[in-house]
Amino acid sequence: MKNVYVVAAAAAAGLMMTASGSRPRNRMKLPSFPGVAEVRASIPGRLRLYMPSVISNGDAARNMKARMESTGAVREVRLNPRTGSALFLYDEGQVEAAVVEGAAIRLMGLDDAIKMPPVSRMEKGLSALWDSVNHGVLEATNGLMDGRMLAGSALTVAALRDMAVSGAALPGAMTLLWWACNIFRGHGHE
């Protein structure tokens, strides 16, 4: 039975290694900006970027395509508004891939977006969850308190109860009070 687990673990590890892609797609090691301009594939003369703004800002994408193709160094730009993909076919003797990527970012008006610190999908999901809870608490209390006030109040009550039962020397009550103070001051999750 033990061998079955070993074989299953080895198979799972093998699947994970092949799922992550055995060959590098960004062979030119270009910078990738998740959610803004992600390098999906790069080889000399060919660069594919995932740019969600191709979907949301078709006019800017078409303008970028026309301007890039007018340089002479970029032979063709293929936009796919369904997937948010932009494929650049360029003459690597005239221009470097990093310049093509930079020009695309600049022409799409994404300079400020790439300077923003990246936010994970998990953080975005937790933020959306917190916003929903906060809205629900505001609605349920008819605007009397929001989620932060409710959480801080609950922690304060729990800390005071713990202090009454066990005394103030226990770290549990002090930790709860510390969290409550941080929530009230707004240093919790925004």
C-alpha cells in the first residue's frame, strides 16, 4: 500500500512539472507586468503580450497597432480583442524586443499601471469579500456601524470578557485589544 502512495506522489509531481511548462515561453527574459502587460511568449522577431486593455480600450489598441506598424521596424501587430492578446512581429535587426514592449505599454497609456504595486488575485478576492461584508453590515445596522466598527467592537467585548474571567495579565486579552485598536484606527484591511 505504501508503494501506491509513492507512485501517486511521483505522478502528481510529474504532472505539476509538465503543467508549468517544460519549455520557457519568455525566452528573451523580458519584464512581465501581471494584469497589465504580461509576456506570454518571446522569441527574436516575435512577441506576444496579454494586455487586458486591448479588450477594454479598443480605440487605444487600434491606435497603438497603427503607430507601431508605421515605424517600419514592426512589420505587423495582430490584436485579439477576445483574449486581450497582442502579437508583435518585428525586425530584430532594427529594434529590440524590450523597445517593442515598452512602446506598446506607452502607446496603450499603461505607464502608470505598471508602476502600481501588483495585487494578487487572492487579495482582490478578499477585498471584494470585505467590501460585501462591510456593505451588508452597513445595510443591516441602517448605517450605524460598518464592518470595521463591528469587528473592533466584537474584539473589544471578547477582550473585556477574557480580562474579567482571567485577568489582564494574559496575552489573549491584550492581543484582542491590540487588534481592536488597530481596526478602530483604520490599520486593518482596507
